[in-house]
Amino acid sequence: MKKLIFTLILLLIANLSFSQVNITQGLIAYFPLDGNANDLSNFHLNGNTYNTSLTDGRVDDALFFNGYNSEIISSPNNRGITNTITVCAWVRTSNTNPVPYSFIVAKYDWRIDKGFHLAIKNNKIMFAGRNLSNNYIRIDSQSEVTDGKWHFALGEIQGNTWKLWLDGVYQGVAYGTAYTPLLTSNEPLTIGYYNLGDNGNHLYFDGTIDEVRIYNRLLTQSEIDYLNLGISSLNNYSNRLFKVYPNPTNSFITSENTSNKNINKIQLLDINGRVVLEITNNIKQLDVSSIKKGVYLLQISDNKEVIYNEKIIIK
């Protein structure tokens, strides 16, 4: 089971040279999709799943959507949203012909000119919607995402300004013209699906969705980086007190102590802050050949505290 707060890694990041990272502040919807549609935010507005299946996720497990009748439907509650929101999700798909759209996350009502959605159109991420501007506001990613690989899509809205990130990289901005922008609607929050009703067919997602989050605030770039990588850019920390190589690796990690620090422990932590490997002797080398591929945090400690961190990729 995923944790709502990645406690240990957040504490580490708070001690590094980052702007403030707090991925629980303003979190009004959080669906880890570990085989169900439970909402782990403080609202606890769980969804109902239909025809989804459990599969490997970007973080732990995820849900697979079959593209024709898989869906998650949650409450129509607006969760305090007015005109500022961040919505993000991990997606993986090989469907290069979603017609007309393939919806990832939506709370959208085209009939009353209000709401938002993350979707795929023309093989690219699309972040779009309406906010009483009487026009459809839309941004597309610069690159395609229907390559069968995991991609992190994140959209932000504040008033009339709509922005999009893909895999942590800023993609662009679009603007509305509403005098008093508003996103609220009586439509349910949906994942992997949107019902166009009398206007056309249902818009289903064909692929895997993981880690859906909605905030009632904008995120900093450090927070976006953290959600994208799990661990953000730790490689330059502490003036390179140690040489750690090779990275990426699938066998051994060698650590050379180039400082005068006394070392008594090396740990490898996963994205949830769990220790997956620890050594207190022969601390020059770790055997990671049995560790599942992914992004990890290498910690080196002396007798009192952690003195070095590095992002490790196991391939």
C-alpha cells in the first residue's frame, strides 16, 4: 500500500537546497489506484471502479483501463475548488488512435462552460476545459506520449491562466477571458472516462493510470520535480563527498569515500521511503541485482546522521 506522506524522503528534501516541498498541502483528491478508487485525501470521497484491472504501476500498483468500458466515477463534490487547481497523473498507453479523445482525469461540464480535464489527443497530452470564458481553453504537450512508457502529466489553473507540464518539463500556457473565472460543476470527478452524453460517445482511456492527485493550489517547480521523479535532483548535494558508480546500474553500486567522514551505514530507499537494502559492513559496495528496477535514494550515514544522498536508477 502506498503512503499518503512519503515521510522520510520529504524530511530529507527539506534539508537540501530546495524550495519548500510539501506534497500534502492543499491535496484535495488523491487516488493511488492500488487496485481500488479510494481517495486518500482528507475528503475521503472514494470512487467506484468499473471494468478496471490491477496491474504494475509507476508507484506500486495501478489500474488498467481497457478503452471501451473501464471507468472510475467519484463524487460531484467540488472539494472547495473555485478558480485555482493543480491536477496530475501518471499514464502509460500504446493506443495511437484515441477517437476523439482519451480522458485521464475530468471534472468537466461543457454545457455550462465550466470544468477541466487531462486527456490524450493526437498522441499528445491535452489539458483543457472551460471557466466561464465562453471558449474552450486548451494546451497540448510538445511531444507524443503513446509510446508504451510512463509519462507524468500535470496541469495548473489559476484564474484565466492554464499551464501544462509533461515529465516535469513546462509545455506552455493558454489563457481564458472570463471576468470571474470559475471551475465548479455538478459533474462527477471521473478517471479514465468522460461521458459526453447526447453530444457523442463516451471517451474512455486505453492504458494504465496511476497516482492521480488534485490540489487547490499551484505547485512549485521543486514540488513538480518531486512528483515527477520521486526524488528530485539529489546528485549535486554535499559537494560530492562520495563517488558513487555506476549509475544507472543493475548489479553493484560502488561507493568511494572522498571525505574524512566516518561511515557506519549505507541504505537504499524506495520512493515511499522504505529501506530496501542496508549494509553496515563492507560499505564500499552494494549488490542491487535483486532490487526491482526504478528510482531509489542512496543514503550514507555516520554515527549520528545522514551525511550524503544520491538518486540511484536501477535498470
